[in-house]
Amino acid sequence: MWALEDEGFAVQVAGGRREAAERVKRRPPALVVLDMGLPPDEGDSVAADVRAACGQVPILLITADGKASQKARRVGAFAYLHKPFDVERLVFLVRERLSAAS
């Protein structure tokens, strides 16, 4: 997430479901970058927790497997990236989505 910080974005990092839930309750995010490489089903749970706490916050999904589009639809992500991903593409997608929302 250093690339997003280098571009001037305020970034919060959570290492799992509980930490993510606590962080979004304290400070609702404008956008979530969700790594589906979390323990089984935890990515889905994080997405559900974020939605419950913050409504329809945009989610950008990152995954290493071949089911990225299915996972993105399942969690309601606006876009997805395959690992390894291009950092410039990540920054572009975040910037584009946040610009569209303002």
C-alpha cells in the first residue's frame, strides 16, 4: 500500500477480519482494497462487515487465483486485480474511482 501513500492517499491496513471491522467502525473508508488471500472465506466476511458498517463503500478486489471475476461479483467489487498486479494500475483504479465519487 506504500504506492497509494506515495500518491497522497491516506491508507489504513488491517491484517484480518477483526482488525478491519474495528478500523472501519472508527474511521469509515472512502474505498477498500480487499486481498482475497486472507484465510478461507475471511475476504467475503471482511466485505460483508465493511458493507454492514459503511454501506456501499467501493471495494477493489485483489486475488491470486483464476476466479477473480466471480469473487468480485460475489462481494460487489467495482474492479479486481490479479496477483501479481501492476502497481500503476492499482493507483489508477483507486484514483479514478475516488475522483468519480467526488
